[in-house]
Amino acid sequence: MLEINNLQKKFKNGTHALKGVSFKVKRGEFISILGPSGSGKTTLLRSINGLENIEKGEIIFNNSKINSDTLANVQSMTGMIFQEFNLVNNLSSINNVLTGLLNSSSKFLSMLYLFTREQKLNALQALDTVGLLEKSYNRVDELSGGQRQRVGIARAIIKKPILLLADEPVASLDPKAALATMQLLKKINKEFNITILCNLHQIELATKFSDRVIGLSNGSIVFDDEAKFLDKNINKLYS
């Protein structure tokens, strides 16, 4: 469902973030991208959903090459989860979840948060999926870090994507909340057959929850293997 071919990205400051990255993703896989800070993980995910321009190479998603003509369709089938949650603090959980529909709703009505009854029911269902139905009308700045990230996940799944891109989704969480968040992502992956690409730096979480692990170092893939073989590959990231 996703094919990355020779992806390259160099920023104006001279940083070569991606150096010919290539891999394929099958529908329903849970793949962790493991690597130290500055390895290119975030740039890679942002390139897939159009937040970064593709310099060289190509990305094929759902049998279509990503370009200016197909990007809107790609974004409609892709959800994004951020390390720092990217929520609007003075809004309720349900309204934050509804922002996940902004690109698919009337822009005028969306600006006023005038969503349809069906859309609101879908938002409540998404919050129920992540175990936060009782917090639907709480402002998100009243929630814990783990709860805020679950609101972010609900926002990402409300439009029923086929691909979730999770950029360091547990980096801001304590170990208990991090484990609960990864368990939730795995549940979504299995129950809804949503493919997940998840940037991580925690080796134990990558091993526990992934089907495959891709090691990224200095913009290049140093290994791409089943998670059960991570122990024999991990030294390649830091050698």
C-alpha cells in the first residue's frame, strides 16, 4: 500500500535529512522507525503526508504517486499523531477531535465549529475507541499527558484512515502512559486493519509492538527486519 523509492531531502541549512531511503509497507503492518534524534525519522513521515516537499525520489500510496494532484486524496486517507499532541488547549476533547475533519468539511462551518450530528457522533465514537468518552466535553488542558495523546489519536482516526503516521507519540509521556498509548495503537492496528508507521527511540517498545523495525541513522536505512531480530540489528544504529 506504500512504497518509498530513493527518497532524498536536503534542507537549506545544508542538513541532508534523507539520503536515498527506500522501503515498502504492506496493508495492516505495524512498522516502527527507530533511530536517534536527527536521524531523519520526522522528515520521513512529514514527506509521506505532504508536510515536507519531496526533493528527489517518489512515494507511491494506494497505487498512486504522491504529487500536487494526488496529495489531497492521500491526506484524506492518512492520519497524523504528533509528539507534542498539537491540540487546541481551550477547546473540549470533542472539538479537538472534530478538527480532524477540517479538510473534509465546509471550511466556513468548520471555522465556527458547526459540525453535523453525524460528525459529532463519529467524534464521540472515536473518543470511545480511545477510552475517553467521559472526557468528551472537558477542555484538553484539564487532561493528563496520556489522555491528551489519546485525544490526538481519536482526532487521527475520526476520518477512518488506512494509514496512521505517529511521530514519537510517546516521547512526552511517562512509562506507564507510554505503554498504554502503544497498546492502544496496536489495538487500532489490529481491530481496524489500519497500517501504522511509528517513529520511536525506545527499543523495548519497538520490539514489543512492531511487526517490522526500520533502523534509520543519519538519513539512511541501516536495517529493515522483523521486530524479533532487533537485538542483533540494534548495534548498527550506533556503530
